[in-house]
Amino acid sequence: MSTFKSTITINKPASTVYAFLADMNNHERLMPADISDWSSTVDGASFNIRNMLKLSVKIEGRVPDKEIRIIPAEKPPFDLELKWTLTGNGDNTDVLFTIIADLNMMMKMLASGPLQKLADDETANLRKLLS
């Protein structure tokens, strides 16, 4: 398993950050520019990663104000889990976004950079949107 992480602090309470992340309709605004054909509901989304693959995901679990777990809704080319972990400390929230992917050696060489960039882009966009 390969793990890609990005951490930020947002000057909002955990309940505000959680409310935004718990709705998959909001996640389109977190995505980098190479995402296209976005379609979503509160619980799931599908989109194309330009020149790579079409992906459908769904929220597998929610722990209010603490965690949102997202997994593939359809079989992807590799096993994948996205997890948002929130730690509230007063009016601030520490946010950890983790992408866990089961990549073979060849996929690891091809996908590691884009997956880390995805993690970093999503947290940077979250900070911009909620600041």
C-alpha cells in the first residue's frame, strides 16, 4: 500500500469543515484542473482524471466532526481509499487528507506524483474555500 498525505489548519470549527466535506457535491471545488465530467450527489461522485481513468467514489463512513471515508463505488484499476480526518481545537481545525492506494511497482512509478499532487491540491483548495 502507498500512502499520500496532506495536512493543513483551517481557522474554522470542525463542525463547519465537516459539514462542507460530508457533502460530495462540494468536492468538485476541491479538485485540480485536470478533473472533468464531474457528476455528484451528497453521497457519491464520478469524474474523469484527464488522460488516466474514470473514477466513481462514494462516502463509506462519516463520523460527525471527525472523519469522512471515501471508497470506490465501482471497481477501479487499483484499490483506493480517501480519508479526511479532522481534529478540532477551538476555532481551528487540523485537517489530514490521506489517499491510500494499492499500487504495483509500475503504477507506483506512474501515479505517485499525481496522487500526492491531488492530496496537496485538495487541501490547498479547501483552505482557500473555507478561509
